[in-house]
Amino acid sequence: MGRIGLSSARLVLFAGLLAASLVPSCAAAEIKTSTTEWSFRLLLPNGVTGAESLAFDARGQGPYTGVSDGRVLKWGGSAVGWTTFAHHASYRKIPLCTVPVVPSEETESLCGRPLGLAFHHKSGDLYIADAYKGLMRVGPDGREAEVLATGADGVPFNFVNGIDVDQATGDVYFTDSSVTYPRRFNTEIMMNADATGRLLKYNATTKQVTVLEDGLPYPNGVAVSHDRTYVVVAHTVPCQAHRYYLRGPKAGHYELLADLPGYPDNVRRDGKGGYWVALNQEKGRPNTTMAPVKHLVGVRLDANGMEVEELTAAKGVTLSEVTERNGTKWLGSVELDYIGLVS
Ligand SMILES: *[C@@H]1O[C@H](CO)[C@@H](O)[C@H](O)[C@H]1NC(C)=O
Ligand SMILES: *[C@@H]1O[C@H](CO)[C@@H](O)[C@H](O)[C@H]1NC(C)=O
Ligand SMILES: *[C@@H]1O[C@H](CO)[C@@H](O)[C@H](O)[C@H]1NC(C)=O
């Protein structure tokens, strides 16, 4: 633990991931006023980065997070620290995964790269959106995760990313960000305005995966709505959130929920009937090196998609997730080696 300071050279290097000189620009949006300061951070174990998504189990334990070497880790409190919770079968079989000698970008397709995480609280199962291994699930005690699906409609998954579980039915909603480019070439999705992403559903009863929408531009985070009538989907480009109706008169419709002031990653329900959308990068700023001392890293939308709060962080910091718990915001970042907290 410690205060979040201005960052290391590494953060600046990783900022290049989203170098916006290469990215189609999104129209400027008005930005509302409230700001939030970061308070603490939990350092990840040595050698791993990339807490892209965070989850807490039904007992309130965690956070759990997926990291760059293919594992899902569990935080057991300051006395226990981080332990390995789950991984794909390959993780233990391939020595390069457990004893890395090359950058994780070169081994992630072999070792796995867990991005989105979501618990089904009734069963205690953790669903894992692994960018390379597909949709996975592991029981409450963790260890080797079972691969549930690696493709849909005859098209293999290529970049599985965001995930959420409908707690009432156990059905799972997730995204495949592009059928063209894998995660490690994610900037190509933006540079080439790729629109081959998909929104998918795993039916917990039939164990079948259905394509709800295809031909989508960079679908990333997913959140089931508070009333379970729709799922919110963040599109990294073109800086938008959409909603796909699951039930009711609009079932099957896909419509715009909000234009966002930055490039979104994960979406999570907040405690007030709305959603936290984490932003990888603010609009109109080519990269985080050029950001001012504080810059926008997340926004809270109300149920109608209106921006009601914004979150700022120090220069060089980008976010992939904002998860609210008991008034505390837990901040995940695919680029950093820690998880941040904001009270
Ligand atoms: C960000 O912008 C600054 C100023 O133009 C530039 O020096 C730096 O190389 C850029 N970084 C990346 C990662 O593009
Ligand atoms: C949230 O706060 C309530 C009331 O203080 C407490 O009972 C509960 O255990 C807390 N949950 C977590 C996950 O900390
Ligand atoms: C899952 O499949 C069952 C059985 O066919 C069906 O009753 C249920 O509505 C499906 N769930 C969803 C979310 O489509």
C-alpha cells in the first residue's frame, strides 16, 4: 500500500498503446465538474501488470483480477497478499508462462490473458473472459479453469474482452472485440476502424453461445442493467456506450446510450442505478504524456446515459475499470502494476 505518486517511466511507455495520433478522433464533449482524488494502491506481484478487470465474490472477498502472465489472482488482505486463484490448463504446462523469459505480449496467446471477470454469486462460479482462450469458468475454490466456449456461429473467438453475469438467470454476456485482430494488436482495431466485434450470450441452461450483435466497432466492457432489461456495451471506438435490450418491448434492439468523453474500457453498475465507465484515454489528447497534471479516467452515467460524475487521475495513469464497493472505488488498469482505490 502507499500513495499513488507520479508514475514511473514504464507508465509512459505503455501509454503508447493508445497513441491517438493513429486513432480516428471523436467529437469533443462537454465535461461535467466533480472530480475525485486517488488514495491508495495495491501493488501486484513482481513481474506482472494489467489488472484489466476486478471482481469480488459473494462473501465480499477479493478483489480478484487477471494479470499479464495468464493468471487470475486473489487479494486476501494485507496479511495474505496476492495468491494464484485460477488459470487456463496451459499455464502450468508451458514453462514460459510460469518462468517468463520474454515479454508477456509474446506468450499471452499460449498462457492466456484473462481480461473480464464476473462472479455468479449463487453458484460461486467465476466467469473469465480470456482474450485468447475464450469463455472460461472456475468454481469457488479456483485452480484450473474450464473452457466453456471458443467460438460462436462457426467463427472462433479472437479477442474475448468484457463480461457480466445476469445474477437471476446465471446467463453470461460477453464481447469478442474483433474477429480480425487479437488483443496484442488492439491499436490496429482503431487504426483500421475495424468493425468485426460481437456481443455474445452464454445460456447457462443450454450451455450454448448465441451471437446477439455482430459487425460492431471495438465492443469492450459489458454490464447487465440494474433491472436486467438490457446490457450496456462500451465501444472503445467511437467513444460510445450502447444498450442491447434483452427483455420487454424493445427486446433485440441495439441503441446508443451515451457519447463518451474518452475511449471506454469496462462498464460496471454503480450503487445508484447508473454505470461507471472507465476511460483508457481522454478524447482530444493524443497521449497521456501530453495530459495535464490531472486528466479524465472515468465517468459515471445515470440510467439514461447522462454523465453525472467524472473521475480524474494523475498524469500517466489510464484506467480499464471502476468498480464501486461500499462507497469505495476500486480502479483497475491494464497498463499499471497496481490496483488503485478511491474512497
Ligand atoms: C506523446 O506526445 C509527446 C508530445 O508530443 C511525444 O513526445 C511522445 O512521444 C508521445 N508519446 C507517445 C507514446 O506517443
Ligand atoms: C459494506 O458495508 C457494510 C456495512 O458497513 C458491511 O456490513 C459489509 O460487510 C461491507 N461489505 C464489504 C464487502 O466490505
Ligand atoms: C436459455 O435457454 C432456455 C432454454 O431454452 C430458455 O428458456 C432461456 O430463455 C434462455 N435464456 C436466454 C437468456 O436466452
